[in-house]
Amino acid sequence: MSFTSFYFLCFYACILIIYYLIPAKLQWVFLLVSSIAYYLLSGNGILILYPLAACLTAYAGIFVMGRTSDGRKRRTALVFVILLLIGSLFVLKYVNFGINTINGVMGILGWKQNVISGFHFLIPLGISFYTFSILGYVIDVYNQIAEPQKNFFKMALYGMYFPAILSGPVLRYREDGEQFFQPHPFDYKQVTFGFQRMLWGFFKTLVISERMNLVVNTVYDNYLGYSGVYIWIATICYAFQLYTNFSGGMDIALGISQTFGLKLPENFERPFFAKTISEYWRRWHITLGVWMREYVFYPLLRTQVFSKLGRKCKEKFGKKRGKQLTTFAAMFILWFTVGIWHGGDWKFVIGSGLLHWFYIVMGELLNPVYGRIMQKCRINSDGWFVNGWRVLRTFLLANIGFVFFRADSTAAACHMLASAFCVGNIGVLFDGSLFLLGLDFIEFTIAAVSLLILFAVSLLQQKEGVRERIARKNIVIRWGIWYALLFYVILLGYYGPGYSAVEFIYQGF
């Protein structure tokens, strides 16, 4: 049941009304019941057993940790939880990745294809999101930086909260958990701000993302028939489709939560304004990046293997370079993990993982050279032109990764990139050919205007939240803006009978 469907809006409206009519102390119970109902109504209701089992596993581990101070027992409980949660995630999402890789290697070596047969699993909604949220909490309890939850049903609500089930964000209990169980009296400002945030999310998904999808599908579903500029146009459209789809879903999820009096962590901070790939990943899917650094990267650096590696590298290459090389090695594992999190396929490992590791490593190595060149040429490294070039460069580098992310396979992505760089058909920008990619002139104009609105709002958000700015206006201007946006979405959004809106791209992750 997609957030953009009419049925979900009816479901949500009923929940919101009841939420504020019942006693405040029962609100968290009602949210748990609502989350279970959402899962059951979303199809294949039997799959609810997966998040329930994950919550039960985590609860059992936390229960043991809370009842003993014995280090061995606590470590055993932690390992038990990690093996079960990560093990189930691996089996459901990545066992076929391993099988396909083995079959591919066998094919290269001259063996027959499909030496090992794959498996077909029904994967529950948002398995990676609730697994990471729950696992992070268990690790925090083990490290004694979070209090163990003694009520299983509260644990279940934290792990299965329905607005976060489709595409996150990845929660951290010590920052986000306890608010779920506190009473939340009706607050007009929070409810209206939540509605406004949801409306902005609908604008992104139904007006922009759905239009971008038409261009993307036209080219990527028939990539052998397109080359050069067509590939770049489709890829840039995909960048905006992915961003507006994912961040729009976040806006809706965070807006829904705000109407309940809950504050979920932000997941995006204008990523296409980033000047480097490192900064880009601090702005894109923020909660995943924080989770990966906190529970993968830093613990990895503290292991004996990397401690020994660090000492050897420092002895051989010097303190500064040795530390850098050790960090790069740990980053390789980190980015491989980020890549495979996005999906069990080498196109994700490359496009969302190792390619970005390469960008960051090369950036670190070449940055001193770049700085010296800027100094010798007497160029202001913080000027608007240089910063503009950095933003454009980062956006283009990210788009190369998006080709792998969207393409049918790694081979298809490589073919498209070769075509994009080698074929010079810039004339299609001026002969009207672009209007044959799924959007006619009027639709293309609507998409362009909508992207300009998105860009303008993003610029304004750098200084202050737009909702806060609008709230200070007089009532006519204030509500005039929001009603204008509402009618813009109603009149120009892609939805309704006979139209199959794209599901949130990240809901299967």
C-alpha cells in the first residue's frame, strides 16, 4: 500500500483521527496495531512474521544483556542476534548474488552456465531498514550507551513503525526510540506542519518523479537504441527521479510522523549542492551513512587486523601516509557493504559502492596537488565559480554511479557509459528529439518548471526552513501558497484510475 495511493490516505486519515481521540497513554499501542494492520494490508501479510521474528530476536538478546554483567554472556547474546538478523538478511537478499557470481565465474572459465540454481524468496517490506534499526539498538545496549527495552511490544513498535517501513529512515533507539511511547497531545502547529511536509513530498513524487520516470524508462528499457546525449539526459532525469522519489517518500514519512508528534531523523540535506563525493554522502541517505560509519567503519578500524595493518603501514610509509592507507583499506570494506546493501548484484556493488570509494580515495590523494595548482594560478579556491564547478563535477560523478544503479546489468551500464562518452550527437538538444522520449513539449515544460521550484526551495532551505518562513506570513499569503501547491499537485500530478504510479524505489531495500 503505497503512501501515494488513495487507500493509504484513507487508512492514514482514520488512524490520525483515532490517535488523538483515544487516551494519550494508549497512543503507542494504537500505533503498533496500526503498523501491524499496514503490513497485513500491503499484501502477503504472512511476511509480517519476518519483522516480528527480528524484533523477538533482538528483544531476547537485549533481555539477556540487561540481566547480566558477565562479558562472555553479553557477547554471546550479541553474536546470537547478529547471526540471526544478518543471516536472515543475507539469505533473503544476497544468497542469489553469491550463486550468480559463482555461475558467472564458471561461465568465464568455460564451464556450463547455471552450475548452481538460484532461489526465489518473498522479501518483506523494508527488511534492510528495520534490520539495521534493530541491530544498531542491540549493539548500543551491548556497549551500554542505550537502555534495554523491557517491554516486547514497545520493541515491536520501534522495529515495525509503519511510516518508516517502506524506505526508512534508519532509526537509532537512543535518539529516536523513547518518543514512540510518550503521550502526544494534539498540537495544531505540528499537525499542520506535518500536512505541509506531506504535501511537499507528494509534489516531489507525483509531479516530478513520475514525469522523470517516463524519460528514464524510454531510454534505459531500450538502451541499445539510444546513445550519446540521450544517455546523459536519461541519466540526469534518473538522478532527479531517484532523488524526488526517495526524498519525497521521506517527506511523507516524516510529515506523517510529525502529525503524530514524532520527530524522525532527516535523511537528505540538498545532496546535489555537494562539492565533493564525501560531502554528497553526508547529505544523501544520511541515516544509512551514519549507521555504516558507527557500526561498520569505526569498529572495523578498532579490530586487531586493522590495528596491526596500521602499525605496519606507518612503519613502512610513515605515520601520515600509513594512517591514510589503513583508512582506505577499511573504507573499501565499508563501501563494498554500502554497495551490497543497495542490492544483491554487482551493478550495485560498483555503482553505489566501490565507484564512490574510488572517487573519495582519488580525491584525498589528488587534493594536495589540486591545492598547489590553485595557489600557483592564484585562483580563489572558495570563489563562486570554483564552487560551482565543484558542485557540477560532483553531480556528474554521482550520475556515473546512477547509470549502474538503474541499468539492467553491469554489462548494460558499461555499454551505456561507453556510448555516452564516445558518441557526439549534441544536435538532438536542438532538433526536438528530446520531446520523443516520453514527454511532449507541454509535459517537458511542466517538469522543468517543477524542477525550478524544487531548486528555489532548496536554495531557501540553506538559510531557514521554508515552512517556518511561510508561517510568518499573513494568513492570506500563507494559505494561498499551500493551496496553490495543493492544486498544482492535484492538477499536474500523475495518479488515479488507470495509472500505475511507480512504487518507492527504496522500499525493496
